[in-house]
Amino acid sequence: MAKHVLVTGGAGYIGSHACKALKAAGYVPVTFDSFVTGWRDAVKFGPLEEGDLADRTRLDEVFAKWQPVAVMHFAALSLVGESMTNPGKYWRHNVLSSLNLIEATCAAGVKNFVFSSTCATYGDQDGVILDEGTRQMPINAYGGSKRAIEDMLRDFGNSHGLNSVIFRYFNVAGCDPESEVGEFHRPETHLIPLVLDAIDGRRPALTVYGTDYPTPDGTCIRDYVHVSDLVDAHVLGVKWLEDGKPSEVFCLGSGDGFSVREVIAKSGSVTNREVPIVEGARRPGDAAKLVSGSKKAIEVLGWKPKRDDLQTMIADAWRWHQNGHYEK
């Protein structure tokens, strides 16, 4: 009998890659998406259920139809800058919609829930390796909303026996090595696709915000995880819960990170093209170095990242970039 997994945001960047990984692992991914930011062309690996997480009736219909063994929750607004200027939008969309989803999950008798959280729940704890024991101190509504959902999952675990695996990570990079799905945002805010846009003329130049940070080359250092490795961890999370293991939190990262200049240089090397750049002032709130470790995920969950070098991430992203973008 087929095992269905309900994937919220399955038409988005990470969610579509997760659907491919679930299918490869023998599950049937059921995408639930409102297409506010997702792409219909990205739904390739299982059935689609269009709907809004705020619509409890629609959620109940989908749970009754597919009877999933687990929920994998990616759907969220994730623009940090926007969350600072319009926090209500993030508390309403991320938190209230997630509460609706969690209540529907429990009502349907589903006990396994894998949640895509973020290292933004830690705030700007500069220069340390963030792990599962690091104090959470979010400084914007995006990080705050994700921490609130984590708290909800713990509460519903205590009250309803809902078991969860929570993943915290920073920057997701790369694309499906076979280019069946990829990364395409409107607006684009992620560094690697912005660099690639500058390389092929889709934008005049890349702006480097701040060149005087206390780092080896003066630019910010951030952690990057290949999207294929990331979703492999999420599939392991489903299996962890199916095996009856307890709720857990795992951080996913390299523990080192790469500077903006390193990403630019490697992108130029991979594509054999110049990267036009403009040097700008620091942005308020940007920390010099934010990285996360994965020791627990590797040792406890059995996660084995396979595409974690910067060249592979950029090469996979460039291959997708050249193959075209989704259309609504």
C-alpha cells in the first residue's frame, strides 16, 4: 500500500526537491500549495491539492482523501526584510496557518510531522557555531514566527502525541543535479542565483553589502547547504518518526560557511565568466559570520551530505539557470 506524505509548499524551491526525494524513497508526495510563491511546473512527482493553509475545511478534505503517514511542512513567507517592516503578515501567514495545519493533522490522527524551521530563530549570534543547544533569540518576525511554530509542535506533542522532527538551517543552495526542478524566486533574494543573474546579464551587477567586516576578506560569511542534501535529511526525518523514535531538533550546516567574495570567485570559476559587482554599504542587522553545525544530524539521524562543496552547489545551480525558469 502506498505511503502518502503531505508536503505543504511542495511547489516551491525546497518543497519540490523534497517531493522528488520522497518519490525516490518509495513515498507518494502529495503537494499542498496555494501558488502564492510556488510554481505549477514544479509539481512533477505526485498528486497536487491546491488550497490555502488557512482553509481548515480544505485541509480536512485532503487529509481524509490521502490519509498521509506524515506531514512535511515547508509553506511559509521567508523574506527577512519584509518581516521587519510588515510583521503582522508573517505572524498571520506563518503562525496562524501552521496552527490550522497542526490542528488538522491531529484531528486526522496523523502522528508524524517534519518541520522546516530556520537558524534565524537564533538571531545574530555572531561568530559561533550554532547548534541545537544554542539559545534562541530571534530578532525579526520571520525567525520569531518559526520559533513559535516549534513551540506549538512541542505543545501538541504533549497534548495530542504529535511527534515531530524540526530542522534548522541557514542558506539553501544548488538545484536538482538532473535539473528537473530548481530555484526561481520573485523577487530573488538568494546570493547564488543573484550572482548567476549578474553573470548572464539578467541584472546589471551584484551589490556586495559591506566589505569591511572582521572576516578574512572583509565580506560576510554564511552557511550553505545543498538543497538535495537538505531534503535527504527531511526524508530521514519521516523515517525516524515512522520508526517510532521521539521528537527531535536537528541543525543542518557546514560549520564553516563561505564569504560573499568566495561565492563570487567560485561562481566566476565555475561559469568561466566575469561577475560584475558594485560595492555598497553594510546593511543594518547583517552579522559578520553566521554558521551552523550538523554533528547531531550526522551522528544521530545518519545524515550524509553528498553535495556540500561550493563548486558543486554553484555548478548545479548554473545548470538549472541555463535550462530556463518556471512559468506561472
